[in-house]
Amino acid sequence: MNKGLFIIGVVVFAGVFAEFIAKDPYRVDMSNRLLSPSLEHFFGTDQLGRDLFSRVVYGARTSLFLAVSITIISMIFGSLFGAVSGYFGGIIDDVFGRIIDIFLSIPDLVLNIALVGILSLSYGTSPLIIIFSIAFTNWVSYARIVRGSVLSIKEHEFVLAAKAIGASNLYILRKHIIPNIIGPVIVLATLNVGNVIIAISSLGFLGLGIQPPTPEWGEILNSGKNYLETAPWIMLFPGFAIAVTVLGFNIFGEGLRDVLDVKKEIIE
Amino acid sequence: MLKIRNLEVKFKTIEGVVKANNKVSLELKKDEILGLIGETGCGKTVLGMTIMRLLPKNSEVKGEIIYKGKNLLELSEKEMREIRGKEIAIMLQNPSLSLNPVLSVGEQIAEVFLYHDKLSKKDAMRKASEMLKIVGITPKRINEYPHQFSGGMKQRIMIAIALALNPKILIADEPTKGLDSSTKEQIINLMKKLTKGKSMLLITHDLDIAEKLCDRIAVMYAGEIVEILSNFNKAKHPYTIGLLNSLPRRGLKPIDGVSPSLISPPSGCKFHPRCKYREEICTIKNPELKNGVRCFRNDKS
């Protein structure tokens, strides 16, 4: 868990203080294109002579901002959806449950690509569209887990006791049920950030995500793929950044899971 | 205060329809402690939950529960929420399960004030600490969590929650369950002290407590009231007598047989398969509750 936290700390630090760590990621220098890593350019330069280290560091800011926004939005929406479905049961649960099933049956990336494609045709590519498109598929895992947890929590006697003092359903949901399911949701969110980073990079790699010249790990990968043989570092370093960051969130999430004593089956 | 007339409660289950309460008529008078005794599964708790309208969805309720001239069974859910806790409060069984493990006890007492009286958080917590003091717990422990308290302490917290809004009627469902005899004594004395001027329905299977505390005692068997009496010495129904004889100080003689299934109860008097005085008529016809006893033997004499 500490190792995970350390990695996350380094990435967050890089993202937040990018101005102080790195040079200008946009500065094109055609006389210095495709340089291999050196003391001056730690990660070398790309096909336009931009400093790759700076682009990867600024990329951390883009990826983290998007990933955290997407995770928070899908956590709030998915948890509410699952909580209402599980708590009220009956027809509401039938309808909401089927909606969850439908979303689970469509591969996330395919739906993401389709959504980004359609939306960017009408509105042009923007970070908002990427946030919306990934959150659109990502909330489902929260809904599923929260629904299951609420189903078991609502049978506890303290829920009946709360009803006995005259509390309304909404109040019980807010004060008694949600505090009891917050553990698994936090663990899921931490593990989920890693997946979301991969989703963002996938879209970027396919050219559908953040558009150049904004530095984003997937976008750098995409731009480097034509130079894989002559300048492999263009793909190597952002790829490494993605892998390490995702690993960090996963290690931290699993540590949290053990600390918060959440059953493994619930999350997986 | 509270009049129950011809109450019938049924549950639809996969195995069949459970007739948990059958033609129950009972009156809880002002300032009275009414005991409700009977074996496990005879429908005592169901009666308490029916009054509070807290039964699960598969239940079907008929009859009347009149409080302040209104039939509680006909009130809307919103009107009922105003009654719960404020007018009629219930102490559920199992204090350890009825307290939320992730909220401090102070928050759980304060909740009642926050919710009904719309007090500020600070005022609610102050009132909660007053309640703790009243039930004999030092207010210093207000921020502790339920697992840090013993069984008797938790029961005291339940009392504090139930009495926080000064309800007119308290329904106590087995408040001494799982407590040792000295703690039992303390809890009972505390309840007796705090419910002065209130009406209380005390659900229990502890005959000693019922006798010590209650003004009147209703005996329930297989979902029916079989006897209402003010003193166990006047017991007439064979079931009540059987219950008394099963006490250690009366010779520890259990009643033969087991209590009947509520899905397919016996014909006639529900107690006849276990009754040593049964006659032919008992197997055919269910006697009415007359002069507080539901038994043909009593009718004759």
C-alpha cells in the first residue's frame, strides 16, 4: 500500500508542479528532432523536436485530471443509481437492474469510441466529451456493487429501528445505509482510477481522445508509433508512465481493500 | 389510549399463508403497563410491529388500531412517520443489532431530535447527552460507538432513543432478552421509573418480569389472545396454568407437545392438541374470549 501511495505521490507531484519540473512541452525545435535520451533531454525528443520528458510530465496532469473527474462523476452517479435500485427493490430494481445488465453486456471501449465519435462530430473534441463518454460506461461497476451492498445492509435491524423513530426512506438511505457501504466504494474508486487512465490512453492512442498538441500519454504513444524503429523512446516512456501509474493505483487500492476489510469477491 | 379491534395479520410465504395474529382485540389504557406474554413465534412481536406499521411487504392486515380517534392502519405513510417515535415509540429486540455500528451512540440519540424537532446538530447533541444521563450512562461516552458498550448499556441507549421525544405509548419488545438477572432488574427498574405517566406494552416471555411490572397481562397463543388477567394467581386458561407450572419455582413441568404451525393451525381451540382437559367441542369450535378467558371450561363454571 505504501509503495502504491509513493508512486501515486510521484505522479501527482509531477502533474501539479509540472511548470517547475519540466520545460515547455509545446516548443517545437525542428533542428533537434528524434534525439535519443540525454542529459539535456532526459527522455529524448519527438518527431517535432519537443522535449519528451516535459510532454510526459505534463501528460500526467492531463491524465490525472481526466481520470479523477471521471472516477468521481461515475462514483456519485453509479452509487446513487445502485442505492436507489437496491433500497427500493420491486419494479424500480427490476428496471434499474436490467439497465445495469445492458451496460455490462456492451464492451466499454467500443461504446466509448462510438460515443466520442458521435459527440465530437457535433461538438468538436473537448475534454468534456471524453469525461462524459468514459463516465457513461464506467458508472456501472459502482451501481452493481452499491446495489448488492444495499440489498444486504437494508435487512439489518438498525434500518428497521430508524423507521421506528419515524425516519423517511431518503433519510435512512443517507444517514444509515450510505455510511455503511462507503468502504467498498472507496476501494473500488481507487482501483478504478487505473482502469480509467487506461481508457483515456486507449482513446488517445486511437486518435479519438485528447487532441494534439496537448500532451497526453495515449496521444504521445499514437504520435510515436510511426517512429517505433528509429526512435523507440517516444513510445517507451509514455507507455512506462501509464503502466507505472496504473500499477500504483492498483497496489494502493488492494492495500486499502485489506485495511478497510472489504471482501475480495465484492469488488471483482 | 390504544384500542385494537379484531386485528388479523397474515403473511404470504412460499410455504403458505402464515396467520400470525387472529382476531386480536386488546386495549391499552392510560398510564397502564400491559404485558404480552407467550411462547416464541406466537405473534407477540408481530402485534408490536403492526401497531407501528413496520411489517414487511408480504403482510396483509385487517381490523382496527384506534389511537386518538384515528385508525392507524388507514393513515398514510407520511402521517404514520409523525406518529412513530413521537406518539408511539418501539424498542426493538436485540439492541446490538438495532444500533447502527458506524454511528456514535450520541449521533443515534440526537438523530431523533434532528429529525423530528429539527434542532441544530449542537442542540441535538446536547439533548442526547441529557438523555444519556437520564438512562444512567455518563455523558462523557457520547462519542463512543455501539460496540464499546455492554449489552445492558446498549439496552439503556435503546431506552434513551425510544423515550427521547417523550412518546405517549412505549412498546418494549423483550427489553430484557439476553441480560443477566441483576442487569435485568436494573433495566426493569429504569423502565418503570421512566415510563411513569405513559402507557407501555411490554412484550416478554419472562413471566416474573410480567408479573412484577404489569398492571394487566395478556397471554397469547398461536396468534390469539387466550387470556387477559391482572394477576397470575387468577389464571384460568389451561395454557396460562401450563406456562406457570413450567416455571422452576412451580415445579418445572413443561407443557406437552409443541406450539402449532401458524400456517395450518389446529381446528377449534388452537390449544386443544396439548390440553389435558380437552373435550369433543374443543376440537370443533374455537371458544370466544369471555370474561378474559378463551376456554369452554370457563364458560361452564
